[in-house]
Amino acid sequence: MIDIIQSKANAYFEEIVQIRRHLHQYPELSFQETKTSAYIRDILKNWNVDFQFPIADNGIIAHLKGTNPGPVRALRADIDALPIQEKNEVSYKSKHEGIMHACGHDVHTASALGAIKILHELRDQWTGEIKILFQPGEEKLPGGASIMIEEGALENPVPTYILGQHVHPPLEVGKVGFRPNMYMASADEIRLTIHGKGGHAALPQNLVDPILVSSNILIQLQQIISRKSNPTIPNVLSFGKINSDGGATNIIPNRVFIEGTFRTMDEQWRKEAHRLIEQVCHRVAESMGATCDVDILVGYPCLHNDESTTNRSIELAKKYLGEDKVVMLPIRMTSEDFAFYSQKVPACFYRLGTGNAEKGIQSPVHTNTFDIDENALKIGMGLMAYLAIALDH
């Protein structure tokens, strides 16, 4: 079966490259992927692949069935792009001003379509059902995955596992990376508004300085991480934006606005940390005569790779690519809305090597020079197809 899938991945390579390049040229922002969705649906129709539409507005679920009843599995590809102006000078450069597939979702979608083409042609050689989720809005809260789940993407039937693949520029093309158990962090936005009493900076006795209050709050909040959390659980609490509603060298403003992010790998601690953040902000502000509004925008949960599914995927990837082509990944404090799926069914989210130092293809995701070595598409479609039918055998 490996030889057959690899042969078909090679045979369809040029077609999938053109699909990826079309997607790259015409990117659309999160929850605005109308033309991207229509393009995917046209391909599925041409290939005589059944699909469900709409789901989460622009989302699609393709359905493949083998010759006999059997296990149900799911694959996921995200379809949205980022608000970035591309600087690559390539023939397939983005034609949409200020929008770019800078996170590789064009690669994910093209790889999934390639896997569908392979699996559809080999449907007499596997059993059961495969659901392929083309998901909108990965890059924007509340995350398209959460909406897909709410609208039944993991129901009727329920998959025994779900697989997701993501480009990884630090990993050279030809390789893939895995990590069982906790892999990526939850991500919540923290927004604080500190209300004081402004006025002339030379008369501090008449004021409630929200800047001083803010500095105390920020210092106290870091003690939640250093003294309240279990040191074995990764945590990040960072604040990247501080503004006020005025102020100058001799003017104290009335309000200060602070924005940051909280990330962790434990859902129970995550909820407790939210409570402590609110508690500290209110207590410190009150002790200094101010008040603090706390808005915690709950984002993506922790991404947990099911141990059994992931370990099995690792062994299969070694068979498909070779022992030296499969690496173990470190945990990441970045987040992914695939995590919503991992909270519902056994999941494996792995990385596809797309870098090539010799070709100068090394730019990270979310940058205006991100690109891939397109040979990664052979592995992207082939390995996904192989895992989809081999995990249950």
C-alpha cells in the first residue's frame, strides 16, 4: 500500500502544486473564504466526491467511503489566510492586497485535496468512512473549529480519531515531526482598564495615578506564574500593549489600558489562573484608590495529542518515510484551534517539514516572506492518505 500511495502522490504532484498556487494567489481572511470554499467545492464535484456544505458558513466536509463498513476517521485542513502583504517575488504571489497565505493553510488545503484524490481512487482497498473537514477561520477567535463542532462536524458519525497537519519551516522538506500528549498551549487575551484620577504631575497628592497602579498590577500578576502555578506546567503571562487616554511629562492620565496574553498547558489551572488574575487586579487597584476592569477573552484550549493515536502515527510515518525522517517535537506555547477537536475526540496534530536552506526557503510562518519547498506537498498528501487508512490496521 505504501508504494501505491507514494506512486499516486508523485503522479498527482503537479496538479496539487497548481491547486496550492491558485489558493496562494487568491487568499481570503478568516470567515471571508467564500471564493476559496467555492474553488474547493468545484474540485470535489469534478472528482465526484460527496460533500456537505455549508457548515460554519464557508466550511465543507468531504465524505469518502470504502467498500465495506468500518471505522470512521477525520482529517482537517484550514482554509483562511492572514492580513499580511506578501513580499515574495514568485509567479504565484498573492493578488489580494494586504492578504497572504503566510501560515501555510494553502498547503494544508492542497495536501488534503491530494489525499482525497488518492483515497477516492483507492476506495476499493480500504473500509469504513473518512471525513475531511475544510475549516474556515482558524486565525481568528472564536476559531472555526469551535463552530464546526457546534454545527455537528464530529457527529453522525463520530470519528474514532482526527488528524491535522501543519507546515513547519524549521523542519527541512522530507521530514515530519510529532509529539504525544500535551503539545500546544491554550491562548487567552487579557484586557485591563485601570481607572484613576488624572491631573498635574506636580500635584500627586491630589491624584490617583493609574500608571503607578498599572505597574504594580503587572508586577503582582507575574507572581501568579512564579508562586501560584505548578512549576511543572508551562505558563506564559505576557503584556505587549500599554496605552493611556492622554498624559504627558507633566500630566497624569485618568485611565490606562493594558493588553496581554495568558497561555498554559493545563485546562484546570487555566480556569484557576483566570480567577487569580481578576482577584489580583481588583485587589491591587483598590488598595491604591483605583479600580480595574478585567476582560478575559477566552481563546483556544490546550492542544493534546492522544498518546496512542500519535505513537501509532509515528510508527506508520517511519514506515512511510523512513526512520530518519521522523522527529520528536518540543512543546510549543503557540496555539491552534485544532485544539478544540483534540478536546472532543482522540487527535494527532503533526508538523510537515517545508524548509530548504539551499533554496533560501527558511522564513517563519506569519511573515511576509514565508514560502515552502513545494516537494513537501508529495509528503503532505501521501502521508495523510496513508495514516487515514493504516491507523486502524
